[in-house]
Amino acid sequence: MAQALARTAMLLIGAFFAMSAVVVRGWNITASPSDSYIVYASRDDALVATLHITALDRDESYPLDSNFDARSGFACSANGEHFAFMHEGQLHVISADGRHEIMNDLRGRRVHSLTISNDGTAAVVIVYSMSNLSIGIVRVPEGGIRWLSSGLYTTAPHLSYDDRTILVSAARNAQESVRDIYTMGMDASNFRRLLTSATEAVWKPNDHTLAYIGRNRNLYLTDLQRLLSVPLTRNGRGSYVFYPAWSPDGTRLTYLAVHNNGSELHLYVTDANGKNTRQLPTTGQVIDRGPCFLSFRPQTLLASASFG
């Protein structure tokens, strides 16, 4: 009886590990929901842009892809189960279950920034249009763009955890340095200003809290129900914070920072209360895009040949 139970247990364990790895178009995806990974982008000495991933439990960093479109950035869904980025004018969406969707409907438009929904079926993109930036929703995998008109110069889109509300940073024109945070529905309804003199806001998963960049380029948290704001960083002169992102469980934040008026960006992770802040190791010169959290780990190097 004991031997039969042992054999059954071994078979179940073997089946689990066999099903936990899926190879799709050059990606070896290992299911590991207890792990957390941060994606960031950097340039090497030859100015080649590369996506990297860092495993937080080991501070281990390795490349995902080179020659991606650094101008457009990349995005992780709030639940960490989908990853979107631009490559050679195409929108790529990689999912934890092994799917790899490629969208061609942007028709050569230059994407400024983007975000991907929690279910991986929609990407909100901000594209250059003449001297302005326009917001559009791309459906995955059906394709097609539905444009949302706001009449403002908008950047840094972010979707709420329920995929129903979009946050954007907005100004009247590209030359205006002061940005406000606006919110709108996925159908462009209920467009309203949420915060003033703030930018790069991101929803905390399953919560009414925003992390954003506010006064003196510090990282702030705002509880929208209690209307309470607190700073998580207190920058000295010449130090600035960029691009905050929540972990899928809402317990940590990652962001970029520059110190003493320098040009070198550094990658940080901190607890949601601003404690236990630490700098993460990076490779190359970090680019001012991202970073974001993933809940799965693509293990093999993405190559252009695997995109077909």
C-alpha cells in the first residue's frame, strides 16, 4: 500500500513539472506564482536597447530581447500575467499560459506608451498624431483600433485592476511641464481630472489607492476614499523618481530614480509603506521606460526569428 501511494505521488509530481513548462515561439514559460520578476530596459555600449528581467528572490538579471522599440516602452498587466511591447512596428502580447499574440493594425503609427489589460484582450496605446498624442484601444487578437479623443496631450496610460478605467497623465500641449492625472472609462465616458500637478499614476491592485509622481518628483500614495496623500520618498536637490509600478499583490512598488542631477537611472523596489527600499542590480544603461512586475518567468532569449 505504501509503495503504491509513493508511486502515485511520484507520477503526480512528474505530471506537475511536465505541465508547468510551455515552449511558445522561443519562450520557455515556467509557472511560478510565488516568485516575482521585474522587467526593465537598458542600452549597451552600442546603444542597442534590450529588455531584461530580474528575479527578486535572487537579484538575478538576464536579457529577454534585444533591438526592441525602446521609444514605445513596454507594459505588464496589473495581475502580472500578460506582457506587451512593440517590436518592428508590431504589438506583441505574451501571456503566462503560453499565448503569443502579434497585432499589425497600428499601420506604422509610432506608439509613445501603452498598457495591457488584466485579461490580455485589450491594449491601451498612446500614439503620435501630428503634434499631439491620441489614445486608442487595440483589441487582442481580433485587431482594429478604437480611438478615444480627449483633446489633451496624454501620456503614461494605466488600466485599473478590473480593466474598466484608464488613468492618463495630461497637459494642454507638449511644452507644458505641469501635468494632471485624468481618468476615463474604456468607452471614453466620465472623463475627469483626478489629481493636479501629478503624473505617471498607477492603481494599486484591488484597491482605491494611487501611486504617482508628485511634487519635487517624489513618489506619493493617495487614498481616494479617505482623500489622504503621503510621500514615500523625500528627494534631495537633484534627485527624481520615475515610473512607479505595483506588484500584482499590491505589497511592493518598483520605480526608477536618478540622483544628484546625474544622467544614470537606477532601479528600486520598496514595500507599499515605503520601507525596505533597496536598489536592484541592472545591466547596461537603464532607459526611462517601465519598469513593471511579472508573475511568470520567460527563460529563453527572445530572438527576432521567433516572432514569425
